[in-house]
Amino acid sequence: MRPWFLVECGRHVRWLRHAFVDCDMEEESKLALAALVVSLVALVTTISQVLSQLFATADGYRRCQPSIIGGWGRLTRRKFRWSDLRFETIYTTPRFALMPYTGNTITYERNMSVGSMLKTTTQEYNPLDGTPAMIEKTYATLGHQASGLNVFKGFNEMASWVRFIDALHSNALETRMLTNSTKRGAIKPEQDWKGYTIPVVTPQKHSWDFVPPDVIRPLAVATLQDIAVFSRRLGMRWKTFEPSEGALRAEGNGHTLDSTTVRSVGVVVQFTMRDPLFDPLLYPNGLEELYIPSAPADKMGFGIVPGDPRLFVPDHVIGTPADCLARTLEIDVQAGETLKDLMNENGWTPGFSDIIGLAAPMIRLPGSEIIKVPRPAVYEAGLTYQQEGIVVFHNRLRDLIEERDRRERRVSEQARWVLQQLEELSMYGEQWFYEKACKGNRTPIGFLDDLHARHDMTTEYFISLHDRFYPEKANDQIFRYTDLMYSHITHAVDYFFVARELLDAGKGRNHYGQKVQAWTTEGAHVYFDKIPRIIETMQHRGFDDPPIVEEAWFTMMLRAFLWHRTHLMVGGNTVPSQHWGSRSPVYIG
């Protein structure tokens, strides 16, 4: 038996040995835990770096965010391409166009062949009409104005086409303010907006893979024709329009549009709009910049007079003096030579300018106070536009009918009807007679509606003539409105020379109180004197019925007077006519 103290010593030694072993294990556990944490941190860091590098492969993603393209940024997506082990940025921008207004989104379905499959695609066209639903659907910022939110913070950093959408919405809103039916209540598009064309946008998806390096923001797109129309409707005037040189510049009504040429893209325009919090009620002059929103009015901005299709009148290009001369030569060679002499002497095109009111349909929309249209030619004034023409025509027609009544000679009912219209219209005073009394888009709606209705009556008269003299047999006479119009222009172009000769010879006639240049009033007399020659020219054109020609000429002149009093042509550089219908793309930055 060992002594007790040896036993105790052995016990303490074993206890110390176990204690040291336990301490070693605890230290090892702590070290292992620390190593595990470090490893996890490294793993997370590595994964985040890998993911960061992977997401960074989505080139252009940060440039397609709401801070750059507004609400359209919410449509931006990343698409993973397994073949390249990277992300592709898919973003959406609008394509601008012009379409007839229906009051709703227009949807088109198109069938496309994809291999052996037939795929149906749907395309939506959302009108920029200023309604709350479309403001929201096109991601415009106008809907936030009433709330007072500072939605325009960083407005200048956004793509300019975001502001372009806002401006077009605002323009439509102002247009609706001058529409009588809107003031009375709900809009009925099929009635009140017949003939109204409106800017629309359709969303288009793109891949940033195809964006050139010089482009720093997503681009929207429109056609060259539509850009020209949009700019004019927004109240801008073209200062430079040379798309072949990449030079486009327009300004006016607080807006500017300027272009640059981007390599591998083409013409890119930047749009700057007036104060986005602009209130048309506080600034009524903005309403004066509104133009009739229809295709015929848009054509006039390209130097094209739209023809009335109901009377089978073609369009006429008159944007430049050379265009006017070429068209006159086509009508009559001698008239063309006369106009050429007049243009060389004064640079005017009197007589020929009547073609605007004679050929164009009623462009003003029913129930609307908007009467402005672009002036299609450098010189638009003519005796169908000026006060002297109306006053002299009215008095000469009255004198003619009174003289025939005294002699008990026949006077057609249509001629009496024309005189009756002039007598009733004279009750409007200066508003009817004097072209300078026009109040633009502030002209009383009752006056405009009255003239509009009378113009429609003249159109119905000529339609009835077409139907009445429709050829049923080979030798039947054919009445064409265009023949009468061209016959008038043939003999109208020389009225300046004839009037001047009469005045120089002391043979000037009654001015009926007109305190204007004598040759304009005498020129209106010359118009009336030309009736026998117009009848003769119509005979050469194949229609030999002098009484019908005479009453039709009276009606045609009334029709031109009515047209000019229901439209106000506004000057500004016209766009060359060859660009009407141009589908060349113009990008909006």
C-alpha cells in the first residue's frame, strides 16, 4: 500500500492533466470558430464581387433608370445570356407617330411567321391627349403638377423626349380647352374629333448591346415628317431645316428644338420645353399658338395646299415662288408667263394665290375656336382674302341682279342665294369684311359655326353639279370643279396689270368707300369683268353651259371668301414639300 501522500499527489496530477486538456480543446474551438467566420466573410465577399462583376455586365442599365427616362425606367430589365455568361440590358422607349384620334388606345394585331410557327404580335398606340388615363399610361409627369410634388427635380438631366411627351400632352390639353363641346361636357370623339390627328406613342423594346458608344441616354424615335408637324403644332418656327446636312432647328412658344449628328445613329434632336408648371389659364397667349390639329392643316406647313377630296381637287405644291410658277404653267402657259413677269417685277403671285381658298377643304374642325393654319406660300394675300374683294364682289353681284331684274332677264336661283348669303354675312360688319379684324383663336364660335355651315352648303352645291353633269353618254358634258378653278386662275393672274392700266387711263371705278390702294379695288372689278372669258375657257375645257358656269363662279368665290374668314394663315418658314410623307428616322435624345 502506497503512502497516502503519494495517492493524493497522483490524484492532483491527473486533475491538472485533465484541466490542461480541456483548456486546449476550448482554445481550439475558438480558433476554429474564428476561422469559420473569416471563411464565411471571405466567401460572401467573393460572391458579392462575382455578382457585382456579373451584374456590371449589364451595360447601360444605370442609364435606363427612372432618374434618366422617367416612368419608362420601370420597364428596364436585365436578361441573362447563358451563352455569354452575362446580363443584357433591355429597355423601352417610345416611338412617336401621328394617327387619327379615337379617344382610346389603338391596338393592332399582326401575324408574323417565325420558322414554322405563326406568331401574333400586338402593338399599342397611346394618344398623347392630355387625359389622366393617358398621362399615366405614357409615364408623363403632368399628372403630378396638382399635388405640388417636386417631380421636376433633376428635370434637365432627363432625356429630352420625356419632356417632349409632356409638351405634346399639354398641347392637346390646350386644344381641348378651345373646343366648344369640351366646355359643354363630355367629349364624343366620333363627332367632335372627326378629322383630328393626334400624336401617339407606342412602346418599343431595345437592347443596349446595339447602342453606339457616343449615345449616353436612351433615344426615342419619330419620322422626319412627324417631327416637323409636332414642332409646328407646339408653336415653334423652323429656323433651319436641312436634314441632309443634319441641321434642324426650331424655336418659339417657349420651346426649342436643336439637332446634332451622332456617329452610327444619324440626326438626334434635343428638345427644351417651357416651364413645366406652365398654366394655360394664367398665360392665355399660349393658346394663340395652337394650330388646327389635322392632316390638311399639317400639309400647309410643307407648302402644300390640300385639295378637297369631295370635289376631286388634288393637292397643290406652292411652297416656293418656283412652285407657284410651275403650277401656273401647268394650268395655262400664257398665264404662267404673265405670272413670271409679275414675280420679276414685284415678287408677288396675285391671282394665283386664290388657289388656297378655292382648292382647300374646310380645315377648321366643327365646334372649335382654333382657326390657325401654317401659311403654305410666301405670298398668300389675294382678292379672295382681302376686304376689297368681298366688298366689290358683293356690290357688283347686287348691281348685276338688280339690272337683270329691271330688264326682266333671267337670274338663277343660285345667284340669288349667293347674294342672300353676302347680305346676311354683311350684318357681321368688320368681322366679315375686314381681314385684320380676325381675332385668331379668340374668334367668336357662333361666327365661325355660321360661316362653316355656309361653306358646307357651297360644297353640297358643287357635289350636286358633279352628280347632275355626270357623263352617262360619250357626248355628255362633264362639269369639273377643278376646270372652273383653273379657268378662274388663268384670267386672274393678270388683274394687277389690267387694273393699273385702267387707273393710269383714268378709268378707275367705284371703290365703295374702300380707303386702300386703288389697284386692289380696281382689281376686284377686273375679276368680275372676266366672267365672259371664264365662260369661254370652260367651253374650251369641254363644258358649254354659260348660266351654270356663271352661277358656279359666284358660288366658288363665296366659298373662297368663307374659307379665308374661318382660317388664319400664320407665316413661318415652310418645310420643303418633298419631306411630306418622309419616313426617315429622327432620334430624340
